[in-house]
Amino acid sequence: MNFLSVRPSDSDLISSDLYELLESISTKRKMEKHTYLFREGMDAEELYLIQSGLIEIGKLTSDGKDLTLRICQKHDIVGELTLFTEEPRYMLSAKVLEDGEVLVINKNKLEKELIQNGALTFEFMKWMSTHLRKIQSKIRDLLLHGKKGALYSTLIRLSNSYGVERSDGILINIVLTNQDLAKFCAAARESVNRMLGDLRKKGVISIDESGKIILHKRDYLRCEIECENCPLEICNID
Amino acid sequence: MNFLSVRPSDSDLISSDLYELLESISTKRKMEKHTYLFREGMDAEELYLIQSGLIEIGKLTSDGKDLTLRICQKHDIVGELTLFTEEPRYMLSAKVLEDGEVLVINKNKLEKELIQNGALTFEFMKWMSTHLRKIQSKIRDLLLHGKKGALYSTLIRLSNSYGVERSDGILINIVLTNQDLAKFCAAARESVNRMLGDLRKKGVISIDESGKIILHKRDYLRCEIECENCPLEICNID
């Protein structure tokens, strides 16, 4: 099984020069499922380049509301929001979904390296600019068509990040419960259950025996939310 | 009347060096109310530093859904999402709300300048990183507490950007209709009417004769949406 589209992960968006710089100034660290790489509010000294495993980036409010923003995989960068900020604290939390390994990059060290090398900073800016446009496009997706728009855009982004093309459609190749999907949309699980049930009746999706979703009619979802056919580097979930 | 907090506008977040660089490579252009500085989908060759006037940054879908993301004022930068991108197109539209003048900065020219000067790029990165965190914080505000959270956070952000402190509270010193407020929240005007009516009954807000909103109990709004007391450079609307 090959991935539908080798989604341009963050590292593909970064030049090999920048990737090598990140590698040269980093140390390796193992990470275990169910632990946190970092938590919201912690002092932020590091950012991370994922070598293996899966990380969920999200936010948890004191009254238990849980919002998932990204599921990150190999070659994705996390902890980036604290770069170039004074008294940096993590705005979001990074929960390990699957054991793996990360390259740990000291924030100050990276900033110093970047300031000496305009070309490398330029590469990093390109990556940040794409990241900015990705987050901007999410506001549109998550707001403009209500909870239906939030769910449908999440399914499309998941298929771009974790999709495996099959004869009958696209398998989203990670197991996500309806509660996991609800966390992407700040919606109630019950309403996600209903919407998914409706999509199943329409033959737009089906669920395989392992609980993974198969998109049979992705264009139906796109049409419903007036998808703007953003490039893959924008329309993804990691 | 002095502004409540001279909200750190984008230019204050940029060093004088960077501001001078932007000025040195720009040309002046007048802009008239009701016209567009740029529209979504247009080729993006320029970004703009506002010298005077007001600009509304937003998105309009083909079925007429209207989402406002920023109201920008003096010293704010707009058109920034296209920097460092290939085949740049504006993701959003920039509508002139009040006559004024902008500095027009050619995108390629700026990118070339920045690549030669690591320190200036560094300053620009700081600005971009703050912008990234601001947009990220909006996703939380606009989603986590439903339409009430979207409206209350918009009122708080407006007061940080356009607030004038008075003995009885904070005057949001621009005229916004309920429809304008609804566009920030992707909500129906009727539901914004109801929520504002409720706030008026509770004495949290009042409306002056010119239609401007006065916040009498801003902390009530903060408490309702579990405000995280983000710094002013994050919690604003421009």
C-alpha cells in the first residue's frame, strides 16, 4: 500500500540545507505513547522534528473542552509557535499517540544559527509562511459551514495527510474514534455520529473492520463545503 | 481621548530598522472608502503597510457567506500571507473602510532585501511568529465556546485594538453594525442581536448614540470564555 499522495510533509517543504541544519543542532529523544512531549503553558525551550511515531497537537480548557488541531507524523515540526518570541510558553499540548523518536532542537540555538545565515532563514520563512496560510485556511474551514463544514474539511485534510488510495476510494490510514473526530471540530460526539451516519447512508464513506474510514466520494465532501482546492501543503492535518 | 492601550500595532512589533527598510523600498498610494486594496484569488505582487485609514480583511464565499478576520489600522501590515510563496495569490480580500494611504511594498523586492540581511529577516520572523500565534489563538476563541465565545472574544479583541478608556468602561471607538459583528463570528445577525441584547440587560455593555459599543464589564466576557490573558500583541483584531 503506498500513500495516496506523499503529502509534502514539513521536511519536504524545507530545503535539504535547512533539514541538515536542524539535524546538525539537534539531539535524539525517544517518546512513548500516552506521554506528552510538551504541555500548554510550559516554558518553551525546544522545538521538535519528528523522526517516527505520531503526535497530537491540541488544546484542553479547564472545563474539559478538548480541541485537536494537528496529528503530526514523520518529518513534521512541532513546538514552532514559540520561535522568535520573548518569554516563550507552549500555546498547545503535544500528546504522543504512537511511540517514536524526535530530534530535539534548542530554540535559542536555532535562532542564533538562522540569524547568521540569511538563505537558511529564508527557507524557514517559507515554511512559516506556509504554516501561516494553513492555519488561516483552517479558520475558514472550521467556521464558514458550521459543524458539517468542520467535519467534512477534517475528513478531506486527513485523507491528504494519511490517505491510501484504493480501487474503491481513499482509506484514511489511522484509527480515529468519533470522539477524536469531534475534537477536531469542537463538536459533540453525538452530532459527529449523526453526520457520519448520514454520510454512510449516502455511500460517501464506509468504516472498515479496524475502524478506519474509507472515503468513496471525496468530491461530495468538497462540493458541500465549497472547497477552494488549496494546494496539499495547505490542505492537510499535520 | 487617548486610546486605552496604545495597542502594540504591527509596526511597534517591528524594529525601527525593519520599519525603515519597509519604508525605503515602498511607494505611497492613496485608497478610497468602499474600494478594494486586493481581492481574494488575485495574483499577489505586493504587501502594504497602512499609514492612515481602515481596512477590513475578510473572505466571501460564492454562496454569499462573509467572514471578517481583521480590521487593520495605522502601522498594520496586510497582504503578508503571500510572502515566500510560489505563485502567490491573495487568500483574503482587503476592503477599504475609511479613506487613507498605504505604503506599497513589492514582495520580491522585500524578499531579496531580507535574504541579504539576517538581522532584518530575524525581525520579520518575530513579527510573523506573533502573527502565527495570533491566528492560532483565534481558532480557539472562535470554536471552543460556540457563537457566544466567538462574539465575546471579538468584543475583547476590538477593545484591545480600538478601545478608549472612560470612567464607565471601555468605548470601542469604531462604528460596527450587528451584521459587521456577525461577520467576525460566522454567525447569523439575529443571534448576534439576541446575544448583545442579553449583554445589555446584564449591564455588561451599552450602545452610545453613534452606535458604538461601551464595555462596562469586560471581565464578565473574559470569564465566560475562560480567557487565557494572552498578551496584547496576540489578543487584538488588527
